[in-house]
Amino acid sequence: MKELFAFREERFGDFQRRLIPDIPPEKIIGVRTPYLRSLAKKLAAEGREDELYGHLPHKYFEEDQLHAFLISGEKDFGRCIDLLEVFLPFVDNWATCDQMSPKVFKKHKPDLIPYIEKWMRSEKTYTIRFGTGMLMTHFLDEDFKTEYLEKAAALRSDEYYVNMMTAWFFATALAKQYDEAVRFIKDNRLDRWTHNKAIQKSAESLRIPSDRKEYLKTLRR
């Protein structure tokens, strides 16, 4: 999209290429997120969503970001899911994955769970990561069930970005549902790398008391 190049910043593009090394460097234009969010709102207001929705795969990372922000703003749950099912297989980086968080999900949590389970069973790295991220975002508070920890603990992958999200999930669970989550650490329910990374992220968290952090450190493998 021509609008993107008007806000290109070469130095920022270089920074992003270091931050997101798993995509081709030429895919990154170098546009800051606040502008992308503003442009996404403008496209939605003007009814121009199909300029992104109808053209996959995208050439540029920033187009993926716009696509993700547009989906995040969709107000109809069914349409949001349909758009995600088309887009998720094309997501190829952690930034687009993690910055895509549909607001409509908060109002449709019972309907959301089957899709999360499906995404977590995917063979696509960022589809799994997205599903796990949505489980973390929406189901570790008042809608929490121990079975959600079971689903995350069952994940096994050779992919760094899957395992990092699983570690993030359990660090968050240890902050919000400690008594349930700590059992999964004590019982070694995660693979060793993810187990230790979850403890590391917990130790860095401001939401976990110092005494619990010290105890968790004794459980490193």
C-alpha cells in the first residue's frame, strides 16, 4: 500500500529487522506501530478492509500488521473467526501473532474455546502460538479451569516461538493461579527448556511475591 511508504523510517526498519530476524529483511518497510494502528482504523472507517483481506499472502510485514489490526477490531465474532481461519496460516512472525488480539473475544468466551483448542493442535507455529496466547489472555482469570493448564502442558514442539509462548503462559498462570499452576512445575509436566524458561520469566515478574520466586528457583531442572 502506498500509504505505508509515506511513513517509512530506515533506522526503525533496521531495528525491526534485528527484532524479527525470521522473516526476509526486504519484507520490512520500517513503519511504526502507532501509525499502522491509525491506518487500520482509517481503512475500517472507509470500508477498505478488502484491500488487505482479499490479497494474501502479503508482500510486506506492515501489511500483515494492518491485516492483524483490522481483524482485532472486527465486532462480529463469526466474521472475526472466519477472517482468522484464512489469515493465520500466513502469519510468519511473532510480532504479528502477538499483536493480534480481537476485542470481540471477551464477549464470546464459551464459543472461543473450541477454536483455541483447534489452533493449539495445528502444525503451524504461529497458529499454535496464537491459540496459546488467546488461552492465556482470556482464561487465566475468572473463567479459569485447571484443564486449560493441561492443554498448555500437553504442547510439545521443537519450535522456539511455540515453547516461549508456553513458558509465558505458565509464568502468567503462576502469577494468577499459583496453587494450580505450581503443581505442573513441581510434577515436571513441561519439557525441560520450557520448564526452566517459565521459572525464569516468573522470577522476572513483578506480579509474583519474592518468597514464591525463591521457591520456584529451587525447582529448576
